[in-house]
Amino acid sequence: MFHCNSEFLKYEVHQLKRLLQHKNLSLCSMRELEMFFYPYHEAFPEIHKLLRILMTVPVTTAQAERSFSKLRVVKTYLRSRMCLQRLSNLAILSIEQHRANYLNMDLFVDEIAAVHSNRRIKLY
């Protein structure tokens, strides 16, 4: 996906070090480096690619582990009659539970009732 030319990267790192020394900066975080580097991103394409990767890779695996834990709970509960799309939707709701708590379920029920007016069980 991200192909990096090591020769160009070596040259770019050398030039970026010189630029930082010339500007007399000490950057403490990746965000500060990214903010400083942005105006020069076209001059240093290989470093720009690597910074984009570093900024998107999570620092820990806690979020992924929570996702799999929730998925296991949801899948065990409804394993026998669940298609992949429903499992995915329920997993997202379970993982993002703090956001889902603020949803107005009455709006969803009204929308489903309007689309499926010939239901035997009335939703409201």
C-alpha cells in the first residue's frame, strides 16, 4: 500500500534534520512534528507517507480488544439466527454504546412502522 524508497528516505531524513537544526526547534510530540512538517510535505514525500502511517496506527490495542470482546458477547447471545449484516450492526451498537445511548429510538420505530405498514404487530 505505502511503498517507500529507502534511498530517498535517507536523503529526506538528512535534509529534515538540517531543517530542524536551522529552525532551532525541539519537537516533543508526533502532532507537533506533523504541524511543523505540513508546509514541507511536498518536498519530503517519503517522510510524509511515514508520518501519515504513524499518525493512524493506534498506540495500544485496547480498542481492538474491546471490539472483539463485545463481538463475542453479541455473537454468543444471538448466534443461532443472525446474518453477517445484523451481527455487524449489533457489534457496532455494542462497541459504540456510549454514543448509542443518546439515540432517540422512537424515531427509528416510527420510521420502520412507516416503511412496513402491513406488520401484524404494531410497533406503537
